[in-house]
Amino acid sequence: MLQIAIVDDHEIVRTGFREILSEELDMQIAFEAASGEDALERLRETPCDVVLLDIALPGQSGVDVLRTIRQHYDALGVLVLSGFPEERYAIAMLRNGADGYLCKDCDHEELVRAIRTVASGRRYVSARTAELLAAEVTGDGAGLPHEQLSERELQVFLRLAKGESVSDIAESLALSVKTVSTYRSRVLEKLDVASNAELAAYAIHHGLIVA
């Protein structure tokens, strides 16, 4: 029996996933969580095989949760299910340790297929993500600057874009203020912007956060 965790801050989304998976005889909901902090707390107590992880969570983002999972539960499958299309986050999340990426409007069959693929220890790549990866490999796709950010840089970028201060980010991520400032400088350089306001504008323009 595959044990599945659903991590999403919208109850209606969790309910939808729960109803879909209830039709599968070999799948069971291990737990549900509405925040990153709650998800990590539940993982310490409840083993599971696959985590369905939203990116836009209150508090610790899906990027934060993914990083912690990869540090402490390396064999755990993580399937990112996001409201953002593949162009926005798929390659970045796969590069930073996700086992698959799907949009929340995917159909029932694709969701179940993706879960089974990830649970078997393989990566699930949707048709659209496969196109993006192929374009990147062949050089046909220019790629967006944020897709080149490291896992930690992406964490810091999204928090800065949401208006968090360097000191608040340092406390949340258990880093020194100097280290976060260094990451901030790298992000500014890689995205070719000069301020936090421009970081936020970039994130909104590319649909990485909601204005």
C-alpha cells in the first residue's frame, strides 16, 4: 500500500486529491498538511512513500520543504503539484531535487501515473516539461535567469520577492545575515536587477509569486 502525503494550504485542493486517490486500491493518505512547518512535523512522526507538495505555502515554502526533505529523507518521493505552469518552475524544481512536477489541472490518470512513477524511484516528466528539457539540452530554449539559481538562491529569492528582510530570512533558514546577504548579491547578479523591488517585479512578471 503506497502511503501518500498531501501538502497544500487550500482545503478544497486537498479534498480533491483525497477523493481522486480514494479510488486507487493501492494508495492510502498518510497525512495532510496545510503548511510547510506542519508537513515537516508530520514527516517526523508518519512515514510515507510520496509527498504531493505545493510550492506556494504559508511560512516555509515548498522550496524550503523540498530542501529539508532532501537533507533528511533522501529516498522519499516528492511530486510537486503547482498552480504555476511548467514554464515557471518545473526545471528549477527538478534541478533542485523534485522527482516530478505537474500542474494542478492535470487529469486523474496523469496524477496517478506520476505518483506510481515517483514511488518506484523514477522521475516523472510531463510532456510539456520534456519539451522544455529538450529545448534546454539542444540550446533551442533560451531559459529564464531564475531557472539557473541554485536551490538556496531560489529560496532566498522567493523570500526577498515576498518582502522578507535579510535578517528575517537568516533566522528562518538558520543562516547568518552575512550568508543571506551573499546569496542576495548572487541573485541580484544572476537576474540582472539592482534592488529588492526589482526582484519582486521580476517574480511577479514571471508569475513566480502573486501580486
